[in-house]
Amino acid sequence: MNFPRLPDWSIYGAVVLALVIASVGRREKADAPAPPPPVPGEEGVPLGPASPFDPAVVVEMQDRPQPSSGTAFSIADRGVWITARHVVEGCGQVAIVVAEGRGVATRVSVDTQGDAAVLISDGGAPAMPVVSAGDAQKLRRGDRAFHPGFPQGQAGEVTSRLLGRENLVVRGRGARTEAVLVWAEVGRTNTLKGPLSGLSGAPALDSAGRVIGVTVAEAPRRGRIYTTTPETLLGAMVAAGQPASRSATGEPVNTENYGRVADALRRDLRVAQVVCLA
């Protein structure tokens, strides 16, 4: 019985196919596994260190200070306060408001590296607890903060969630670039409408009632709030020779009680209004 003779092209094709299969089978394969799925909203992810590659937000400062008001908070009952640098820098006189129409004069020590300033007065209020350097490293995206103060010159408060880090680029008076924390506003006093001017200098409190930063700016259209980093806050205190009080205690804060806690802090003058008389 005679089998039909296969065409030459089919023989060559079979040989080439066999060689390809053999070479592919012997090729080294060192593929990496697929990456894990992303965390929804990145909540719970550690914040990580500051970087010059973080997004930037630009703030224009007037060359000459204007009469203004902001918020300050006590860090020592002998009369030591923290506020935002831009609230008091260049002011002819700075005072802590202790009652309607009454204020206590202060001496100002400005942080040259960040948007924080230390105020010294004769007599003070109970100190607020400040987060330690070790606990400051544990911040995570999605953490909540509470900002009690005097937005628009009136008692009020805001709550926010941590988004990450940005670089604050200040132009004009006190030009500099500093790392800040950026927060998304998620709640406020229900009668408070519009911008949060006057909240600058307010403490940003964690859920344990400890200060983790100083409120320094907002982006109303984006619903963003900016605070100093804990490192900036602690550095300003050290530079001014004013370490955090070891005996200060705070009340736990949550979305149900932050209005009441803020009212108590203002009533005790642990959070007070500060005025700049240019």
C-alpha cells in the first residue's frame, strides 16, 4: 500500500513548529505575581514621610499685615499659647481675648520654618495635650480631626478626614515652602456658612483630644483644610523653649460630641480668640 507523499512545505513547517515549541518551553519565566487590590479610598494606609514631590498648594500673603483675628490654644497654664504664624506675624500688638471687650497682651515668638507661632501672656488657661513625636508617626489616611475655634470671628467647629500631605508654598510676606497635612471637610457647626476665616491657629484634635497640628489654611471650593504637621508644631514649641505639658489631659472626641467638646474648650479658654492689631 503506497501512502501519498507529503509536500515539502508541510515537512518544513512541522520542523519549524517543533523548534518554536521547544525554545518557548525552555525560556526562563520569572514573572511577578499580580499586585494586591487597592485599598478603597486608601483609608488606613500609613501617611508616610514628607516629600518634595508631594502636590503643592500656593498661598499669597499681603506684604503688610492687616488687623485680623484668629484662634489660639493653650499649651501651658502659665500663659503659653500656639497660633498660626500668619495670624500674628508683623502685628504691632497681639492679644488673647478673655472676655467680650477684654484682651491680654502677648509676646510673640514666630517659627521661622513653619506656619506656627508661640504667644506668651501673663496668666493662662489649662494646657491642652499635644501628641508625642512617636504617636505622630502613626497617622493614617482617613484619620479624623476636629478643629474648634472662631471661624468668621464667632464660636464654631469643623471636622475633617485626612487625605495626605502637600507642600504649602507661601508667596509674599514670610515666603517659604513647608510640608502640611491636607484634610477633607466632612462636617461643621450647622449654622456656619461660607469660608472659615478666623479658624487659622485652631488646634487640630485627634479622637483622644490631643493636638496633632495647627489649622493654617483652607480651599473653600475644594472643601479642603490644611494644618501644620505634628513635626512642625513640636519643632516650634522646642524652638521657643516651651515643651508640651506632661500632665495635660484631653477628652475623647467623636462626631457625636465634638460640638460640646469645642464649647467646653472655649469656655475654659483652652481655645481662645486671638486678635492682631496692625
